[in-house]
Amino acid sequence: FEYDGGAGVDLTLSRIDPPTLPLGPDNTPGDTTITSPAAGATTRTNEVTVRGSATDDRAVDRVRVAVLDRDAEGESWLQDDGTFGPEFASRDAALVSPGSTSSTWNIALDLPDGRYGVDAVSYDEAGNVDPTSAYREVTVDTSPPDTADPDTTLRLPRAGQRTGKLVTFTGTATDDTGVERVRVAVLGQGDPRYRWLQRDGGWGKRYAWRAATLADPGATSTTWR
């Protein structure tokens, strides 16, 4: 512009931001993880708190959790009333930061003793569902821990008995809850440098054992050989 003087000029500059363009359709599902309990964990209380996280490119809306009874014949799901039934059922977990792109979540479950599979899936605000839900197996066992030692006896061969080269060892094993296995090691009385019977039939310095065969594995009393 041209200015000859004699008059004041008031010039104001302003910034015009470009309009915000609307986002396109949201077709991208989020992702769900379970952080606790650990995979295969055994809990000693019937109240089990499951925790995890959920992420989405725009906004996490909710997380649904389903519990499968792995001891039941056929599918059996935890229902809203606390019972188990064949119809699939799930419940909402508590989101710490609903509507954000990342949120932790948790849910408290009251479960009787047994083995369970926990399945968690997240939804975003557009209704997209995580196609790869998070799954974790957990065992609830509130029975007192087993601290009693089992007992093992050797029936044959008898003490001091002379045998041939092929020897069959037999005996019994007892336990208050159940015998899982019996291991047998043979200590020779010859050269002290080669005292233990090895699995290949030779003798060596290293301690070695063999698994006996149980007549009734898992029973509180069983014979073995």
C-alpha cells in the first residue's frame, strides 16, 4: 500500500487455523492382554483378581471377561449369578482410563476350587472387537498344603539275600494324599570310584536313579517294582 503521511494506520494481523477434518471410519480393533495371575498359576484363595491392559488407536470402550470351568464335561461358563452353565457368558471389567488409547483393567472373581480358563476381549468406541482375545489358565486350590512326607519300603530282595545278575526290586509306597512316583538308585560295594548303577547298565561316579513302575499311581498306597 502507499502512505503519504498525516494519518494513522492501525494494522491487525490474525491467524486462521485450517479447519479440523473429521476422522475417517474406525475399522481397526484394539489389543487385549492379561498380566496377572501368571500363566498356570495356582491361587490359595477363592477370590481371584484378574488384571490386564487394553490398547486402541482411538479409544478403548470396555473389556469383557469370560471364565471357563476346565473341569466340567463340555463347556461350562461362569454366569452372572455366580453359577456355571453351558451358555457363553461374560462380564465387564473395570477400566482405569476409559476412552483413552491405553488403559489397564481389573476384575474380581469369586471362584470355587477348580481349574479355569480366563478369556478377556476389548472393544473400542466404534464397536470393533479384538479378534485375538487374551487367554490364561489358572487353578484355585484352597486346601491346606501337603507337608507330610511319604513312606517307602523295600520288600524284595531281602536284606543280605544273594541273587543272580537280574534283580527285580519290589516294595510299597504310601502317602496321605497320593503317591506320584518312586525312584530307585543302586549303590555298589566294589570299587569306590564306580559306585552308582547308571541307566546304561554300567557303574559310575555320578548318582543315578531309575523310575519304578507303580501298580496304582496317585493312590495313597501302592506297590512298585
